[in-house]
Amino acid sequence: MIHKHAFEALDRSLKDILSCDFRGNSKLPFGGKTIVFGGDFRQILPVVSNGSRQDIVNASLSSSYIWSSCKVLTLTKNMRLSVLASDIQETATCAKWILDIGEGKVGGLNDVDPIGSLIGFVYPSIVENAKNPVYFQERAIIAPKNEVVQEINERLLKLFSRKSNHMDYISR
């Protein structure tokens, strides 16, 4: 999420500092020091206030002159799939969904109700499991903005209020 200018400033600073010991360091990326970057470059983009899509892409590390000097290593084992056998199918479905998001296959114009789809995916049979604490301990939706959190919460509360309208309460 860091702007490419921060990495470029670090590169220039290390080149300046480390060239005191050996002049050749001024030509090496980061003055010859190994730097490790981590993250999913498909999902975590730099924040550019009021920036267009192009501004955001141009601010990313992959748009920097540094990128040609980077060696990209990818993780090949999905650690989410190393769970109990009973959860393997559900976990595999979730892992595929996450990859599809990263590859731009999900979230397009064909999604009529993306929040409803998300709630249905993360909380299948939520009303039936309302009194099961383990059900909720195993699930969560993380949202980027408070407005989205508010909408998700309102939609979930509506699901429960519909069910409670059909229930009889006994007062003691």
C-alpha cells in the first residue's frame, strides 16, 4: 500500500549512504542491500487520495524503475487448505473464490447483489445457526469502509428480524 516514491527514495538513500564504502554500490539497487517486499500486488494497491484508477496503478511498485530489478517469488501452497478433513471442501471453495477475486473474475457488472452474495457465502444458514457460538467464531467479514460494515450489519439484522416475526415468545 506504499507509494512507489517511498521505495525510490529508500533506493536513492541507500545508494548514497553505501557508496561511501564502495563506489560500485551507487549503481546497485538499494546500494547492494537485499530488500524483501511482501504482499499480494493484485489486491493491495497504494492509496492515492482522489486518484483515478490510472493514478493508483502508476503509484504501485510494479510501475517503478525498481521493479525490473526485483525477483518475484510466489507462494505455491495454500495454507488454508491444511485444515481438518471435514472443512476441506468449504476451505477449497473459499480459496478458489479469493483467487478469482485477485484475477478479476468476481466482482464485475454481473454481480447483481455483491453484499448479499458475500453474506450468503460467509454465513450460509445463518438464521438456523443463530444460537450456535462456534458458527460465528469460524466466520467473519472484513470490510474496507465503515459504510460497508453498516450495510452488512443492517442486512444481517433484517435476516434475523424476518425470522423473529414468525416466532412466538413466551414471557415468564
